[in-house]
Amino acid sequence: MENRSGILLLCWTIVVISSPAFGATNIYVGGVADGHDSFDCRVKVGYPVVNNAGGATNVSETNAWINGYLVSTGMAETSVLVGWDTTDKGTNLTWGNMHSFGLQPDGSPLTENATGLSAGTTYFYRFCASNALGHISWAPSTAVFSTDATPAINTGSGAAPISFTTATLAGNLYAGISANISMYWGQDTNNWSHTNHLGTRSESTFAIRITGLADGNTYHYRAYATNDSGEAWSDIASFTTFSLFNGMPLFSGGIADGFDQSLACMVTERPRGSVFMIH
């Protein structure tokens, strides 16, 4: 563009475009008087973007693959690290365990094999990225996982309550986080006649009620647990159902005056015939 004094003026257009998705800003400079750009400069200036990917995988009793993903470097050299611990340290560099991946490019999948973990323990981890511009970014949230553990199980408080033909069998899964539970019971501990499957249970107490028992008989039971880390059996517990002929009231009178429920009228042996009282 030329003014009245004959001096050529250069007109520049500067457009700033913010791109939150990449934590960066694009700057475009151009537009000289002849309609041709003198240069085209696009620069990403911003923070790196990193996340914890899909969480931990291949988790065992003492190992886990800790996964992350570097989405963007912010157009500057970026190094990535990950921290893990049994407590969530948030966005502080105070994690009990840390691993550096060094410099990484945009779109880098990241995995660290964390070893020496404790079985049956909850762990937290979080990725962090810092670039040459001095910007530091953390994954949006902390990832959580629990290591596997071999189950441990017992018969809890035993069998109670017990009646003539029923009983409630108790158990307790006290290690293993979760496991598939079964109860085996019967009168022969070498050949269990009945099995009740309770499905997957978390660590806690549990109980089942069994029926169809014979009065005055001794029964045994034990609990079984299995998960990906192993299996476990409880000790054997025993109980005896109530007997109809062991001091328990069986027959109570029926005299004409209507007072047929007093303990004095009750006997502990089955009558051999019918008794009629006529007034």
C-alpha cells in the first residue's frame, strides 16, 4: 500500500489460535502489501499432555505393567516419568518409586514393569511430563490397581444355628481380595456328598443354610476358595443336629381339660399307642 508521500507501507496480519486440546498456541504471521506472505510461521507453544492410558495390566502378586501415553510434547523436547506408591502422592514428586523414560516424541505409548510389589495390596500411579520450555504436566488423575493374592479361608464361627434337620454353615475369606467360594459337606470327610457353590466373593464372612439333614447325626464341612493366584481349603468343622430322643419334648398330653401344654405332661419317649382319657 502506498501513501500520498509515495512511501510503501507493509501491512502485517497476526493471528493467534489457541488449541487447548494440545495445550499449545499456534501463531501465524503474514500478509505483505503485494498479497504474498513474506513467511509462514506456525509455532506450538504450550504444555505437554500425558495420561495413564488404560491403567495397569498384567497384574500379578508382585508385578504389574504400569501404562501411560504421551499425547503431545507442546512442540518442545519432552521427558516423561511415572511414580507409584501405596498412597496417592498426587502431583508431587514424592512418590516412593519413580521411573524416567527420558525424552519421548508425540504419541508415545509408555510402559514400566513395576516389580517387587506386595501381594494383595492397593497401589497408585501417575505419569508426569516436562518439556524444554519449562512446562510440567501430570496425568489428569491417579490410576489405581490392586495386586493379586492367594486366597486364605476358614470356617469362621462354625455351624450355627443348628436344628433337627437344618444348619447354617459359616466361613470367612480373609485373604485373596476375591475368590470363587464353595462349601463341601456331608458325613464322610473322604467323600463329600454335597457341594454348594457361592460364586465370587470379596474378602468377608459368609454363610449358607443347608436342609434335609437327619436328626441326631454328626456332619462335617469345609470351605474352598480359588482365584487366579491359587487355591485354599479351610480346616474341617463338625456339628451334630438335634435329636428327637435326646431329652427334647416330643409328646404333650391332650387331656380333656385343655391343659395339654404343661411340661409336666410332656414325655421324652415316643408313646407306643394312643391314650384316651374320658371324664
